[in-house]
Amino acid sequence: MLSPLRYLIMTFLLSISLPSWATNPTELVALQCINCHSTTQSKTPVIQGTPAKQMTLLLKSYKSGKLPGTVMNRITQGFNEAELTALAHYFSQLK
């Protein structure tokens, strides 16, 4: 268990390590998506610039189980439809 002082120090370090542009909840969640879906080609698709309607449909399909996946069907369970739509819109704006 962390002491209160260690907790405070870790919280402070985390807060200053976040990019300055990550100021809203959608951007903070998007940081997690980028861990796998970065701009470099890998086994996971690059999602920046994907049209919002297409991305929303994919995310909702993972959530409903219509589209099989390894982890995406589990990850999307933690989001409601509005959050999935917001993420889709956010990534559609990136190039």
C-alpha cells in the first residue's frame, strides 16, 4: 500500500507527464488507443483519419459481438455509445 506522501508524489508526476494537449476525457482515452493503434504499421490497424461513421460502426460492432476480436470486443464494453462516437470523431480528425 502506498503511503499518502508516495501517492501524492505519484499523482503529481503522472499529471505533469501527460501531454499538454490531453485536456479532455476523450483525448485521455485516445492516448490509450494509440498504444496499439499508432501511426506506424503493425499488426493493428492505424486508426487516425478513419471516417467517424466507419469507426463508430466498427466500435459498436465490437461492443455488440457482431465483429469478433481479440481484445477490442472486451475493451469496448467499458464505453457507452456516446463515448465510442466521441472517440470515433476524435480519431477521424487526426491525420
